[in-house]
Amino acid sequence: MTYKEINLDLEPLAIIEQEFKGLYSGELGLSSISGGQSAANHALAHLDITNYADRRSEVLPKNRRGASVLSPYIRHNILTLKQVHEAVKSAPYKDREKFRDELYWQEYARHLYARLGTRLFSNLRFEANWSNEGDGWNREMACIDAVVTELEQDGWLVNQTRMWLASHWTVRNNIGWLPGQERMFRELIDGSRAANLLGWQWTVGAGTGKPYGFARWQVEKRAPGLCAKCPLNRNCPIENFPDEISPHQLDREPLLDSDPNLSSTAGPTTPIKNRQPEMVLLTIDSLGDDDAALAANPDLLVAFVFNEDALRKLQLSSRRIGFYLQTLMDLRARRDLRVYLGDPVAFTEAHDVAVTFAPVPSFRKYGNLAEVHPYPWFRLPKSASLRSFSSWRQHIDKKVVHYTIAK
């Protein structure tokens, strides 16, 4: 037996204390953003993006923020990009278009990671410090301390402060961006390899050749009053913009230009049915009630397996694990659900499962699946260029050619 069942009758923090010893980092706690389909549906029903275009980058005070805070639900497909895109159709034009542009950015990140896989863990197009170890966040600075504290206590940040942290880590302090994004990834309840790796690369200039220069005026504009409380107010390390640099352009990555194996990247567009499943297996990449495998098998037992080896290595925060537990406990009110800790690949070898395809490298480890259902792409991947977001947008909404994976 390479997995054990978790008792979901306990509270999430009690479960983490009892079952996840040595498998998480930081202090024990939960995010103020609750996991689960019920919480996601409530958030979507009350979504109002009026003034989003003007206020999405506001940091403080918090009541000025225009961010939707839907990213944890979107990342795990509790809410799909298509659902959220449709939900804002009546919003003011400027806000709607800016908001939808951010949804497209999330899909672009997914397409990029699906095609490049682990290659996205190295510099994408331009040379940037990516491997040096160290701590790139000077918490003597009020701005950095406030943002890192929010990251650690709530597991979520607005996009503006994610850029501050990435820029301060690598552009200002010249510490490798890969360790930096790992540090952030541990904490974020919307932590996504696709979005996190891409966001850090774009911020430090590895994707565009133009690093984002974090400077004091941005703090004063987006978080007024914070600098006045800073002990380094009269000796600010980011008083001015950092010196401009022109990163060295790397050799061309062929996969950015075209996809030689599109069907493998995108997964099936129709269900693959190899044999009758005995249960549905959910993954981190699809935890919503509308999961394709879940919806196709309404009477089957549902299972989820926390990957013990991966948790031991990653040391995710208790906020992230708690968000997953809350989501699973919410689902248990509607479906017969079992949650395990162990080896998910071994689980699929011991059981005939139906699962929804996930466009991540680890999904390819599964080799004995009874059913594989399509991933809920917002836009189906194409073989065209992913070299830039703009070039991707030029192609992605054109007529789609459908494809399937042979059984």
C-alpha cells in the first residue's frame, strides 16, 4: 500500500497537523480566501469589475483594490476561464476588455507550459540571473515586509505586488529568479507553474528583454503612506529606478515557434474510453464540480491523492494545503469522496480511474487510465508561435482545427 486515507471529519488545520507533518512550511494557518465550489460560486455571483482597469494595480488601502480575487478558483478550474469570461459580458467596456485580457494571459501561460514543460524553468528568450541562491527580499523595507507578510499570512497578492517582489529579488538584488519563484510558489494558493514561471520571467526580463524596474514612486502611487512609516524612508534602496540593462538574447528555442506534437500538448478533444472506470480521480488542475470526468460519471466514487513525495520536496504552505482540503470537503457534501496521501501514480495502477487531462509534465506519468477526458481549455492550443503574448493573440481566436489523440 503506497497511500493512506485521510479523515475528512476533522477541521482542515487539525488534518494538516495530524497527516501532513514534515510536508509543509511556515506557520500553521488558513487563508482568508476559502476553498471550494460553493465559495467560488459565491465570489462569481458577486463579481463586479467596475473600475477594474483603473484600480487593478492598487495595493493600499485594501478597499481601493480592483482585483477580482478569483485567481485561486481559476487556477484549479473550480471556475473555468470560459465561465469567468462570460460572467463579465455586461461590465463597462474598458473594464471588461482589460479584465478579459488578463484571462487571456492566464491561458497563454497554460499554453506555454503545456508546450515547453520543464524548459520553462530556464531563461526563455533573454539571459537573466536564474540560478543564484539567496534571499532577495529586504524586509527592513516597509513595502517589501508588508507584501511578504501578506503573502505568508494569506497566500495571495495582487499582480502589482507580485511584480514588486520579483523585481526586487532579481533586478534589484541579483538573486536567481528560479529560487525566488519557488519561494513565492510555496505560499500562493493560486500557485501555478505556468503563471508563476511566466510572470517571473517577464518581470525580470528573461521573456521580453525589458526588466521591470521596481522603484519608490510605484510604492508611493499604489500604497500611499507606506513609505512614511518605513525605517529606511530617508535612505531608500529603491529611491530611483535601477540602471537600465540590455539582456543578452539567447539562442532561439524552436518550441516557441511551433509545436511538433500538438495533440500531446493539448490532450484529447473527445473522451478516451479504454475500459469501465470504478472511480473518478481529481487532480490539482481540475477540482471543480464541472470537472469533465466527474460530470461524465455522476454515480462513481471520487478520489483525490495528495502526492506525499512532491509535498515533502516542495514544502508548500499550510494555506495552500488548507485551500485544497476545504475544496475537497465542500465537494464531499455532493459526492461520495475519499482523500488519500501517497503516490497518485501507484493509485492509478491499482484502480481503474476516469480522470480529466492536465496540460502539465507530471500527467504523463499516468499510464493505466480507464478514461481520459478533455481539459477545459478556454482556447484550444495551436501550433503557431508562442514567442510573445501579442503574437499568440493574433492566432488563437482564428478558426480552430480540432484534433484527437488516438487510443
